[in-house]
Amino acid sequence: MSLLGTLRSTPEEVPTPDLPFGRRVELPGRGTTFVREVEGPPGAPTVVLLHGLSASGGLNWFQAFRPLAEHFRVLALDHRGHARGLRTRKRFRLADCADDVAALLDVEGIPNAIAVGYSMGGPIAQLLWHRHPDKVSGLVFCATSDRFMPGRREQLVVVTAMGVLAGTTRAGDLFARTPVEWVTRRQRPSELRPRPESFRNWARAEMRRHDWRMIAEATQAIGTYDAGAWIRDIDVPSTVLVTTEDRAVPPIDQGRLAVNLPTATIHRFSDGHLACVNRSFGPAVTDAALDVARRLDPVRA
């Protein structure tokens, strides 16, 4: 089921989740992003939450903030092009998202963190380690893998289809400018409105903030991602939370990621690709993060 399908099946009366407040953060030389934060216990290690495609920090992690905050300082940012995330006319690149996270940690004065990546957030977490290894103390992967297309033919189909939506119209300046300006005009007054009272309306409001040109480019970037050349070099404690009923990222592909990580342990969660909306997802991802934290500091954990 798609995220939109989940929203349609959610009763209107389901209340908006209790989310931590967010704030705008300027990333020097890059732009402005949006971060939700929970301080956690004094001296607690930091987890940085990296959301999936077409979600946001709030939408992807709303079930996880409270249980994680019992043990960790928690940061969840909106990735570029998503919700209130950084805006740019440059093409979306997963590597740039990883650099955004590194810049955020610098701004916040955080020397390193456990990076927790969900779906698209998985490659971003991997690239964060690859490009900024000193920033990553541990890794948790949920509903994700180290590559998303099993063969070159399937890869070409994704590149071609998304290229029509993102690249070709971008060249003609039809999709890259006018819709972005239209969305920007639509967003400015909406940010002044009170938070919607129902979960469905709140989630729709989050998604209306997306830059859909960048979402299309993000889809293309995921389809061509392959960390096979260096994934086995990751040397920090890692946990792979396998969503065992996942049709978007098959469990066998998630398992391959775990096999390729020398330090990985495997946790299982009986749900599909939208496991993050399940109430029990919060405790499950917290257990996965604690597994990493114990290997970092057995005495403290």
C-alpha cells in the first residue's frame, strides 16, 4: 500500500500525533532545513533520524520520538525537497543529503551520532559514513538496502521513466521552475495556519509542502543507487531492522545488506514498507538503536 493509500484509509477522527517542536536551522553555505528535536536524558548519545522518500521527519518518525527519547537525544530533519527541507534548483543527490546531515551535526556541536535510516534514509546513512566517517558512531537501517534495483535492465526502466518526469521537463524549464514557484506561493500562508486536528489532514499538509520536482529526482537517485563497491568497509556497529512483509524493499534485499555489513545484527519487524506508522514500530527501532549503543558503550547501556 502507498502512503497516500494509508492516508485514505485512516479515519478522519484519528488525532494528530504528539510531535516535538521543530525549528529552522541554517546550514552554512547550503541553505535552511527543518529539524525536530528531543533532548533526551543528560549526556545521552545522539540519534539522527533520516526519513524515506516522500515522507518528512515528523511523518516518518512520529511513532519513534517518545520511546527513543527515553535513551537518546533525538534529531530528525526534513531532507532536501521534502516538506520543510532545504530548497535548491540543483538536482537532487543522495550524497548532498548526507552532506546536509554532516553540516547539521556541525551546527549543533555534535561530534558524532547513531544514524538511523528508513528506506531512502538508508542510503543517506550509508553515504554519511562513506563521506564523513568521523560523524557516524553507529548505524541502524530500517526497510532499506545497499542497492534497490537487481539488474541493469530494471535500472534503465526507472532512469528512463523518472527522466521523463524530472530530467526532460527540467531541461525545458517546465517542471523545474513554474511548479516550484507555485508550490512556494501555496506554502507560505499554510505555515501560518494551526496544525490540522486529524492525522490524515496533518499528513496531507506535510506532503503538500514537498517540491515534487525534487521528489521525482530523488526517486531516480534511489533507483540508481549501489553501494556495493564499499559497503563492506563499514566498520561501526550496525543493526538491520528487516520489515518481513515488505514488497517495496524485499526482505531478501534487506538481508543482503546485513550480510554485507561486517558488524551487523538483524532484528525483524512483521510489517510492510509502511511499518513506521505502526504503534509498535517505535519500541522496535528503539531496541535496534540500543543494540548499537550497547556495542559502543557496554557499561552505559
